[in-house]
Amino acid sequence: MIVLFNPLSTTPGKQPLPLSLMALAAVLEGRESWTMVDGNLSPDPAQEILDIFRTASLASPPLLAVTVMPGPQLTQAVHVCRRVKAAMPGLTIVWGGYFPTQHADVVLRSGVVDFVVRSQGEGPLLQLIDTLKTGGAFDSISGLVWMKDSRLVTNPIGALTPIEELPDLPYDRVNMSRYIHANYLGRRTVAHNSSFGCPFSCAFCAVVAMSGRHWLAQSPARMERVMRRLVTDYRVDAVQMHDMDFFISEARTAEFAERIADLGLSWWALGRIDTLMRYSDTTWQKMARSGLKMVFSGAESGSDDTLAAMNKGGRSAARLTLELAGRMRTYGVVPEFSFVLGAPPDPERDLRETVSFIRRLKSINPATEIVLYTYTPVPQQGELYEAAQHAGFRFPETLDDWAKPEWQQLSMRRGDGIPWIDQTVRRRVRNFERVLNAFYPTVTDPRLTGWRRLMLKAVSTWRYRLEWYDAPYELRAIHRLVRYQRPETTGF
């Protein structure tokens, strides 16, 4: 029996379809007995996992496979796996995903997890299951990391399986009604993933370690087939594309847009600013006609120097963000830009430049959604990570430390616990965010009807125009009466 565990990752009512585990389930289907436990839905996932194993017919070695990202998902993964392991010491536990790919040593030295799979997991999981059955050697399993005689053994990552060759997700094996939600895009919105990886190497992005700068994609014909199934079988009217970069290939995007134009779908996806600016007007017209409503891009900074340190482009990279915002306004597609504030070594200067840049961006396209984060390092070499280390930043050395509340908060990229970002800088970021979100209320919040928007704008106008963001007490009071959210990444 294989149990696939998706630890808690979001607030109730927003749980997305656990796409990474569904992809594993697809290759297990018809070959191994499997079931899924979702921490976003289960009130006691550890007990549910134990009950499954205790009642299942264990014809083959039982295995718990867990997908783990930093933040709330990591915290629950640690607690649940520790409890399950204590009750079933002989159970094999394997982790995959962003966190174990980057911190395999910390994961395995905890004594809770037996194996880590780095990068793509479908093929290695099948190999691991077969090896556990036969008692063979683990050395040839791509991307596998494990402990041998108290020594960490790390297998090289082999050739990746083209995603086009992998089977469709087994939608009929999960309760799809739990994963279809009403939001800005539609009344019945679902998540989909049409590719794996990304060919770029942004200095703060965990995808680099996951994919080794490879990008594997489904064909437009296959994407169309899946979209039609979702519409026909589950009455879906909107789709969030959870690809790390959906728009790598213009030809693929254009053909996909043409193929789904008659479905009446709204859709959202992520893409790089420089890539989208290279798209032709014809492709933009096709995307708009097909139902594209919003595109998320990592603008990251208003400073070309900071962007260069992030491997986000050379000179004039910031200018492209302004141009894309104007171009998307022409086609009625909402830009959603994230900014990573407070980059070392001069977080105050970075904040100052980026706040000024965001104001310019909003003047070009007022509908632009702004998502603010503070810079949080990832363990890869580069100018920013080296500056962070020089400032005193260190990752936790044990899995239990990673699961502590302070590191969970840090993983959410809100600035707590960053040594070079003091309380003054954090407060200025949050104050600016509050004023910005009142003056430009997010379009993704259905609670913000006409009079509420007018009231927020009226109360915040003087602050925004005077660039006076300090101590917005009146906006905090208004927030208690009119609940309005900061823009959030629609797809996550």
C-alpha cells in the first residue's frame, strides 16, 4: 500500500488540487495500490494515515510518500511523519519537492525520513518501490538520497521523463468537488499543471535545483484534451495553470489558445516579463480571445542592479515591466507582479527604489495587482546569497528547527527573522502595502463592491498622493469594518 500525503499548505476553502501527488498517483495507477491523504482536508492526517496502513492488505512493503514545500507544509509534514514513524517504525517514508531537494541532509539526519527524491519524482518512485520489494541496491535510482552507515549518499539526477509521456491525472480517484472553487476567475475554478521545470536561473528560486534549468511541457493537443474533460466531466469554467513558467514557448501558447477558444474558459498562468514582451500582437490577441484573464510575473525589483544580482535580466529589465503593464492593459489582461523587497546589502535603498517604481507602474495600469514579499535566501551560490551569509543569515541545522513557527513565518517571505531587515524596514513595507491596497483595492476580492472601493479610495487618497505611509491607523480601523485583502498570487 502506498499512501500519498499532501501536508497542509493553505487556508480552508482554498485547497488546490494536489497536482504533484496526482502525477505520482497517475504512474502508480493499475500497478500499485494507493490512496491519498490531504492535510488541507483531513482534521487528523497522522491518524488517517495510520488507520489506512493498519486496515490495508500489505502485500508489498508499505510506503508513505510526502510532498514538501517550506512553510506550513513543512511544519505539518514533520509532525505527522514523526508521529506515524513512532507508531510504525518499519514504515518507509520518502519525501520529494522543493524543500527536501534543497535540504536533503537535514531531512535524512532527522531519523524521520528514509529517502529523499530530488527533482522529478515519477520514475524514481517506481524504481524505489521495485527495489524495496526485491531488496536490491538503491545506487541506480535517479536523484535518490539516503543514509548508508551514517553517511549521506546522493545519486546523480538522471534523464528526466518527458511530461508528454506521463499518464493523465486520475481525477476519478479523488473527490473533485473539494478542489473546485469560486474565485476571481470563475465560479468553478480548478488547478492544472502542463509542464515541469524552468530554463532560467533566478537567484532566489527553488525551481532551479528541482529542474536543473530543464523545461518539459505537454503538447497543445493534450492540454486541449484535458481542458475539455474538465469542462465536460466537472463543469469547470476557469483554470489556474500552476506551471513554473507557462509561456516559455510562444508557438505552444498560441496553439493552445486557439484550441480552447470555444470552451468559454477563463485562465491564469505564470510567465517571465521579457518572454511575454517578445510575444507578437497576434499571439496576445489569441490569448485574450481564449479567456486569459491574468498573468503573474516576478517583477521583483524596480532596480536594474538588483535584478541583475537576481539573474533576472540585464540593463533596462525594469523598463520591460512598465511596458508589459501597458501592453496588457490594451488586451484587457490583468498583470499580477510580485516584488521581492529588502534585498541585501542595502535593503532601505532597495525599498525606496521599488516603492517609487510601483507608483509608476500603477500610473500606467491601475488594474495591476502588486504582491509584496521580502527577500528570503535559497541555498544556491550567487551574489545575493553570499551577501545574506555575510550579514549573518544561516539556515537551521535540524528538521525540528525548520518546523518552528519563526522559520515557518520566514518561509512565507514576510521579512521576520531576516538579519539585515530591521523592524523599521518591515514596518515601512507593511505600511506602504496597506496604503497601496486601500488606494488600489485588489480586483480579486469579490467582497469589495462599489461603495466599499469608493470608501477605501477616499480615505487613502491623501496618503497616497503625499506619499505619506507612516502610521496608517485610520486604514487599520477601516479594515476592521471593511475586510479587504492584499493581492495574493491567484494560482497558489
